[in-house]
Amino acid sequence: MGSREPFCWIILFCLVLSCFLVQTHGKTKEQGLFLPYKSTLKPHSGVDTRPFYASLLEGLQRLNGTNVHIPQEGSKEKDKIGRLPGQPPVKFSQYGGYVTVADKAAGRAFFYYLVEADHPAKKTLPLLLWLNGGPGCSSMAYGAMQELGPFRVRSDGKTLFRNRYAWNHVANVLFLESPAGVGYSYSNTSSDYSKNGDRRTAADNYVFLVNWLDRFPEYKNRSFYISGESYAGHYVPQLAHTILHFNQKANKTIVNLKGIIIGNAVINDETDERGMYDFFATHALISDRDASQIQKYCDFSPNASNQTSECSTASGAANRDISNLDIYNIYAPLCSSSNLTAKPKKASILNFDPCSDYYVYAYMNRPDVQEALHANVTKLSHDWQPCSDIIEVWTDAPSTIIPLLQEFMANGLRVWVFSGDTDGRVPVTSTKYSLNKMKLPVKTKWHPWYLRGEVGGYTEVYKGDITLTTVRGAGHQVPSFQPARALSLIKHFLAGTPLPDTSKY
Ligand SMILES: *[C@@H]1O[C@H](CO)[C@@H](O)[C@H](O)[C@H]1NC(C)=O
Ligand SMILES: *[C@@H]1O[C@H](CO)[C@@H](O)[C@H](O)[C@H]1NC(C)=O
Ligand SMILES: *[C@@H]1O[C@H](CO)[C@@H](O)[C@H](O)[C@H]1NC(C)=O
Ligand SMILES: *[C@@H]1O[C@H](CO)[C@@H](O)[C@H](O)[C@H]1NC(C)=O
Ligand SMILES: *[C@@H]1O[C@H](CO)[C@@H](O)[C@H](O)[C@H]1NC(C)=O
Ligand SMILES: *[C@@H]1O[C@H](CO)[C@@H](O)[C@H](O)[C@H]1NC(C)=O
Ligand SMILES: *[C@@H]1O[C@H](CO)[C@@H](O)[C@H](O)[C@H]1NC(C)=O
Ligand SMILES: *[C@@H]1O[C@H](CO)[C@@H](O)[C@H](O)[C@H]1NC(C)=O
């Protein structure tokens, strides 16, 4: 089915092939780690890598206040989910449906899934938006069904079990499939699928949010946070920037944004790439000689076009060395069979099943599931995929989002950057190098943080305020691999309290 992509494709500048790449997990084993993306995606031929400020403004020009609110077909009542097929009973409410993000002429609609808080104080708990990356990967596939959502899919592909570490213990959680072409989100204008990029995604996400709040007005005044992982390291700051832009323009709070949190996030291409090879070397995956050749001979700058033969040789050897690992969690087992099982295997939240992508694929493509979710109402011609095959072009991607993080600090937003420390794709070394680029003074020195007497990870807080935190023993999808630590992390983030520096916690 070609759909086993554990997080998404990530656009990455690949030294060996020097092409825009898409990272797909399932294909990893069959075709090697670095898959060249479709030939239309070349990084230095037409992809707009200007800083986001410059390029975003063009995207926002079509949003002038009068055309942000779009006539909608959906309603809160119609979107209420009775019960998902195979779902255990729960006390919280769920909603799913479409929000139209572009007028009838274009016909773009984004699918959302709201999981209200499993908490008596749900009416005052914050609203937390979650975005997966890719670009092209679905927040239903990963966030909702394999990471922080209330349920996980069993190996039969049709029944669900509870995730006792779901983030809706501390927030009302909104999952969004974005942009058009991802998951159930679609456009009636098929050429839209080749016009996706960071700019349009930010604008459409903003239109989604404003119209979603019209449908759920009880959340309009609620504290709002945006979270995400991987390529959502672009989406989350860009949406936050868009919100600030329109709040400032209107001189009032249209969206009550309080902070953002991003994990194993694409932040700054140059340091992200450099840090990846350093992680491989310091985790004994590649040779020291190849590592030092790569650092010496490869050009990691955003405009690099040609690499030296020394660089190509060393990075080629490095890529071979890692090609049979799950690069998203270097110590994890691989999935050995994509088959569903007639009887569900014994499942545990604490022991992530590496074949989960297949179970989720089967579940999300069931007609009864789609009906319960109010998804795929227009009977799309393609199947639901964890990471989209429909999106073949990505038009713009700045090489860094650091200026946006600086903007948020200046505007008093809470910013947390976390990293699962066994991810090799956007590893902790990359995140540290990227944050170091900002040369921020330290407010709270590096220290372990604890959960139930064990080290949950390490954290450092910078003046500004930015919190960096690692999650020990977690791969790229942190809540999949360390659900309790991830829940503790989000709880502290939302409460605005520092991670505990005592093993008594
Ligand atoms: C806003 O944009 C719409 C459509 O692009 C246009 O018709 C309208 O005149 C614009 N309004 C303002 C105030 O710029
Ligand atoms: C897309 O087209 C279908 C079929 O005409 C229609 O029912 C649907 O409302 C359209 N979607 C949007 C967002 O306009
Ligand atoms: C929004 O929340 C603030 C502070 O919590 C409160 O003072 C204000 O009255 C609320 N506004 C509305 C419209 O509910
Ligand atoms: C913005 O709103 C505040 C009060 O909410 C007001 O004092 C201020 O003059 C306004 N600024 C502009 C530029 O309209
Ligand atoms: C990369 O290219 C862009 C546009 O051609 C240019 O504005 C920018 O300064 C260049 N960056 C570097 C690091 O050379
Ligand atoms: C890169 O290599 C191509 C072909 O070998 C050459 O035409 C081009 O000038 C080189 N570019 C740079 C920036 O060195
Ligand atoms: C998976 O299913 C296929 C087709 O039904 C079958 O041929 C294969 O043996 C199965 N693999 C495993 C590991 O059960
Ligand atoms: C939508 O429904 C059609 C018809 O049932 C199905 O063939 C298609 O795979 C579905 N697509 C998605 C994205 O759910």
C-alpha cells in the first residue's frame, strides 16, 4: 500500500543526492533511507527559500479581513461523533468534520478531529492544536492515533484501546489534517495539490482556525496553544506568526494565542543537517572518519549547490550505515509483518508496536470509520494515507524559522522546544545547534528533570523565554515512545511551570 510512513516525509536537503527528499519509513527498508522525491521537487530550482517574512506577506495579502470568514456547510451539532467503530466507552466528547478554507471557486476543506478534555474542568482547560509535519503527513495518522490521542488502533485494524497518557487529560485537543491533500483534507481544484507550500499552509491553517472558532465559539476566549513535531517546526511558528499579524492588525485578540511547543522540529536547515551527522557519529552509527570528512567537506549552507566528491563519498557511506535502522528511533525494533491479525495482539501503551502504521491505515480507510468521523463526505478518488502521495510539489520553504522564534520572545509567547533523544532524523544535536544559533543567555542551567524518581530528560531555560527539553528514550514521535514523560512535559508546558529539578517528583 506504500503508506507506512511513521511521521511524514520531511523535506530535507540530502547531501548525497542533492535533492529535496521525502522521508518515508515503509519505503525505507525496501529502497534505502534517502528517497529522492519526485523530480519536480528540486531544492534549488524554483523553490522559494526566502525568509518567511518576505514570502509570507504575499500569502497573507489575499486575507484582508473580509475574506477570512468563509461560508460553511458544517455545524457543531452535525460534527458531534457518537462513537467510533471499535471504541471503548468514554466520558469526553469528540467532534469531527470539515471546515471550508477557500471559497466555492477553489473548494478547499480541511478535516479536523476535536477531543474534548477528559476532565471536570474542561470548560476552562486550554485549547491545544496539534500538527504533524512531512510535509504531507496526517495529524490523524500520527498525533491522534499513534501519539497523544485518546485511542490506539489494535493489530486487527478495527478495534481501539485507550491511551491513558492522552493529552486530553490536560487540554482540549484539536487535530488538523493540513494542507489540502493530506489525509481527508482535500481541494475540489486538483491543481491546488501542486500549489502547496509553507506560505499557503500558514494562510489556510489560519482561515481554518478562525472559521473553526466560529463553529465552536466557547473556545474563542480560551487560552490557545499550538504544538507539533518534525516539519511542523515550520507550520507551528508560521501559524503563530500569522495569528500575531492579524491580532496586531486588528488591534484586538482574534485568536488568544499564548504559546507554542515543537518537538524534533525542523528549525534551521544548516544546523539540522550538521547535527544529524554528528548524532550518527556520537551514537556509533557511522565511522569517526566519515563524520569528520562530512563536517570538513560538505557544504551545509542554504544555498549550497555542488558538493565535493569527498563529501559525497563520506555521506554515501554514512547513509549506507544507517539504511537498515529505524532512523526515527535508532534503538527501536522494525516492523516484521504488515499483515493485520484476525485476533488483536496483546497491546500496551508502554510498548509501542512498530507496525502501528498498518493498523491505522486499515482503520482510517474503513467506510464505517469515515462515516463516524464525518470524513470523506465527497468520496475522494484517492485513499486515506498517513503521508500523502497526492502532494507532489512543495513550492516554498524558508531555510530557517529562527526569526519567528525571536519574534515570539519579543511578544511574550511561551516557547518550548523538545527533543526525543533517540531520534536520528531531527536529533537532539540538531536542536541544540539550532537554538545555539540564537546565542541566548541562560536563565536556568542544564539539569535533569524527573518523573516518578527517574530522569525524564534534561532541560535548559534561556532568557527570553525559551525552554529546551529532551525526553529520554523517545524517538521522533515522542508520545509514541515515552507517553508518560510526554504527558508530564505538556502538563508543565500548559501550566507554565518549570520541569521538576528533583528526583522526589
Ligand atoms: C479583500 O479581498 C477580496 C478578495 O480578494 C477583495 O474582493 C476585496 O476588495 C478586498 N478588500 C479590501 C478591503 O482590500
Ligand atoms: C467540493 O465538491 C463537492 C461536490 O460538488 C461539494 O459537495 C463540496 O461541498 C465541495 N467542497 C467545497 C469545500 O467546496
Ligand atoms: C475572556 O476571558 C477574560 C479573562 O479570562 C475575561 O475577562 C473576559 O470577560 C472573557 N471574555 C469573554 C467574551 O468571555
Ligand atoms: C488599540 O486598542 C487600545 C485599547 O484596546 C487603544 O488604547 C489603542 O488606541 C488602539 N490602537 C490603535 C492604533 O487603534
Ligand atoms: C542565498 O540565496 C538568496 C537568494 O538568492 C540570498 O538572498 C541569500 O543571501 C543567500 N544566502 C547565503 C547564505 O548565501
Ligand atoms: C556546480 O556544478 C555545475 C556542473 O558541474 C556547474 O555548471 C556549476 O557552475 C557549479 N556551481 C557552483 C556554484 O559551483
Ligand atoms: C501476510 O499475508 C500474506 C497474504 O495473505 C501471506 O502470504 C503472508 O504469509 C503473511 N505474512 C505473515 C508474516 O503472516
Ligand atoms: C473516500 O471514499 C471513497 C469511496 O468510498 C474511497 O474509495 C476512498 O478511498 C476514500 N478516500 C479517503 C481519503 O478517505
